[in-house]
Amino acid sequence: MERHAAVGERSTVDETALLAALRRGDRDAFATLVDANTPWMMRIALSHVSSRASAEDAVQEAWLRCLRGLEGFEERSALKSWLFVIVTNCARRRAERDARSVPFSELARREAERIEPDPLEHRFFDDSHPRWPGGWTTFSPGWEGLPEQRLLASEVSVRIESATARLPAGQRAVFLLRDVEGWRSEDVCSALGISGSNQRVLLHRARHTIRAVLEDYLEGGEEQ
């Protein structure tokens, strides 16, 4: 069966055909949708709840609600936006059941508005740059002699994943969705319930932290 381009991927989605297949009860289409989108849905859920088990429960509930709601989905918004709302609401309800007293959006707001030093100022282009939005403006001279194999090594990925896991919750969620999953800023704000300005601050700080870890590793230092 021809693979459906699923929500969360960067390819153009023929939502009409996808929805038609899902409403026909096409199990392959639904399995493809689930496989492609569960990872980012887990990341959203983990931004709201305190354990992976709770996140898994929230995502499972979200897919059940998706199945039950397909017939009533009126396509006034993109399928991706609809899934945003479902998994976010499921995760928030789960967080409440887990007695998490402060909602994620409030934690993220406080985190973004906290004044912190900016040791890597001007290391990144802003999002309005025509060619490299969010990209690094400079590279460390110490990296020039490194073989490409080291830059692509699995250990680099491990370091990034480890550093990402240690980020504060708000920074981690925004970084994963923007720079790992490639979501638009407005979609991230919608999913996480935060403002555009707070989203930019959280992403900026997360990028600085990740860059510092990479600089330390690739220039021969030890990860802190």
C-alpha cells in the first residue's frame, strides 16, 4: 500500500485523501499515522506530566479520542492542529489526575520570564534571517580540524540527547518541537499554551545550552 504522508512530517499532506482512508477504516492508514506522530505527541505529553507512564497513557487516550472523533471532524482546522488539541488536553487532564498543581504553560511562562545571563549572545541568527533562521552565526576555530566522521558520530547525538533531557521542561519542549521536529513557532505556542515571546526566549536559551555542550565536547573538553 502506498504510504500516506502523515501529520508531523515536512512533506505536503493530502489531508482529504488521508481522512477518507481513515474514515473507511483503513487500518494501514491509521497505523502509519500513529507510527509517524506518536513520537512528537509523546514529547508534548511529557511536557505536561511528570512521568513517562503518564505520558504514554495520555497519548493512548489521545489516539482513542482521535478514532472516536474522526466522523465529527469538520476540517475547519488542519488535522495536525486537531491532534495538537487532543493530545494537549489529554495530557493536561492526566497531569491534573496526577495532582500536578501548576500547569505547564504557567511553568514555561515563569521560566521564560526569569532573568538569566546570556553567555552566548549573538551566536545565533534570529528567526527572520532569510537563509539560516535560528542558525549559528559563527563556528569555533577549534572545530575546523575535526573530521566529518566525528561531527556525525553517534556520540554527538548521545551528548545532545543527554543535554536536552537536562533542560528545564519549557526549554526542552520548545527545543524538541522547533529544532528536532521542525514545527512552526505558532504551532508550538498553540500546543504548549505559551506566548510567542516566551517561546522565543525558551528556544534561545535551549539552543545556547546545546551549543555549549557541543563546543565543550568537540573542542576536547568534558561534558559538565
